[in-house]
Amino acid sequence: MSSTNESSFLRILPLYIVIFIGFVGYSLTITILTPMILEGGEMLLDTVPFRASPTIILGTVLAIYPIGQFFGAPVLGALSDRFGRKPILVISLIVTTLCFGGLGYSIHINNLSLFMVISFVMGLAEANIATAQSAVADVTTEENRTRMFAYINLSASGAFVIGPLLGGILSDPRIVPWFNNATPYWAVFVLLIFAVLFTKFAFVETRPKEKRTTVSYTAAFTNLLRIFKPGKLRIIYLANFLIYLAIFGFFRAFPMYLVEHYDMDVAELSTYIAWNAVPVVIGSLWLTGWLAKMHTAKTIAMYSSALLGVFSLIMIIPQAAHMQYLSLFLPGLALAVALPASATMISLAAGETRQGRALGNNLSLEVGAEVLSGLAAGFLAAYFIQLPMYAICGSAVLAAVILLISRGGKSKTS
């Protein structure tokens, strides 16, 4: 790593640590709630104000948090352009910390409706990824931006290794009698307190006052309409949405498939979710940076999306449960490359003055796809448990086709 790259990395290192802690908590929800709801565990489903298949209920619950993000991210991205990255990040972390305490309490009293309300509030205040991407764009060049974005995914992916394993341990009363499904959330609540303090004192603002732009608060709420504006960003937004639909659909669908097909509990499922994050770590730590030296972000996104679509079908081939470790590896590697490449395409096309808005919009598309993928996975799985994987394949391949058709020129921003 050159001295310039090292300086950029050290300047935003606190962000990577904060993202890691935040995603440790986020990974717990999929790990703990999937067996609880699908197998009629401790969470009292009669607290949900509707009746449906367990897979549909699970998909709805998992969609609540990104629904909040969908509405909150563009506003927070614009506000970070106006007031700087640090104050928005600190406020976001404080609200997130309080919400994790609330999530632990809602599981403790077996109230799924309360869990959903708190998840929505937490989503509204969540600015970690958009703020981190904007801060990365503040201090990097076009040449090293894809790799620095990949480190964001590395932090999140590392959390998806540690988080599920931590959840499997801290929720197991066979290890400690007072452990239960709420214990991991209390642990993250404590970790986030330290994250708030760490960010407050260790993170140095990356957006100087002279570069901050005024923002219309009405425009911030309607900022998403810009994705429909003709221009080079629109086709990238469309392709990114389909890529995110495939990526988050995969994260939603494969735990459902494993629980339904192999009857896994929290402890068993946690090892598979953690393992799926291993190739994502490898892709983020090494493969993405290596590919970025030779290819444009658009080329990387196109091929990795196509491969994600093909690889996602491997795990529904009839096989023994332990063979799923192999089947989960290749899709994880492909999505690890696709995710930072998609964000880099937006960042390079947006220009220096619009980073927060453009990346905030992109994050809203990302979480919008997360919302839709959660709901779609639940409904499709209720009909046929393998069906979500076919939908994931179609979305990823379509994104690759759109990028192929839109290719033109060989510049890094093309």
C-alpha cells in the first residue's frame, strides 16, 4: 500500500470499525429470527397484527429495517454533505444504540410487533454505510476508490462471520443458563456504546467546511426522484437495483432454505451464515482490489453479477447439508466483488460535489432492493422453497445484460 493510500486508510479506519460493530448486530437478526419464526419458537406470533405463512411473516419482519433506511438514507446523505460526516454519524450511532437495547427488550418480552416498530426507527436513523462511502470518496482517488469501498464490505462481511457465531453462543442456555435469544442484542448494545465514544473522539472529519453545500430539506426528502432523471446515473441506478435485489435476496433466501430443508436451529444456522461471509471477506480483502487494477468498475460489476446469478442455483441442487459449505462459497465470492463495484460506478459518475446525495440515493436503492427481496423471498418460498433462487438468478443476469448493453468507452467512469 502506497503512503497516500495508507494515509487515506488510516484516516477512515474508525469508520470501518464502527461498521463492523454495527453489522455484528445486524447479522444477529437473520440468524436468530429465522429459526424462531419458521419453527414457531419463543417469539409469540400472536403479537403480529396479521396472519400469514411463517416465511411471509419472516420476510416482512426482515423488510421493516430497510424500509426505514429507504426513507432515511437520502436525507442523511444530503445532511452529511451540508453539516459534515462526523455529526451525522455520531447521531445515527446514538439512535442505533438505543434501538438495539429496545430490540433486546422486545425479544425478552416476546413481542414481535414491538421488534418491528423499533427496527423501523433504527432504519430511519441508520447512516453508517452512506456516510462511510461518502467519507471514503472524500479522501480517495478514482484509482483506489473501489478497493477502499471494498474494505467497507470487508468490515460488514467480517461482522457476518463473528456476529452469527456470537449469536449462536450467546443465545445458547446450554453454555450459560441465563443466555437466551435476547442476550446477543444486549451485548451489541454495550459494544455500540463504545462505538459512539470511539467515533466521537477518534474519527476526524473528512469533509471540510469550504466543501459543504447548502441543502433544501424538502429536496432531501424528494431526492430519490433524481434517479429517474435522464443521464449517465440513471442506467447505473437501474443495474445497481437489480444487483442489490439479487445480493440481498440471496442473503434472505438461503437461511430460509437451510432451515426449511434441513430443519436447522439457531446454533446450526449460525455456522452456515458465518461461513457464507468467509468468501465475502476474501473477495473484499484481495480479489476486488486485484480486479480493479485491470478492469473498470462497470466491467467488474457486469461479470460478477452474471456469475452471482449462475452460482446462486448451485445450493438448491440436492445434496447433504455439509455440502452446502461448498455451495455457499462461490456466490459469496461473486457478491463480494459486485457490491463495491456498483457503489464505485455511482461515485465516479456523480462528481465531487454530489457524493453524499448520489451515494445516499444509491443506498436507498440498495435498501429498497433489500425490502423487496425480503418480501419476495418470503412469498416465493411460501409457494416453493427453491423458487427465490431462480428469481435471484434472473435479477443478477438481467443486471449484467443491462451493463453490457450500456457499455461504451473504456474510461473508469464509463
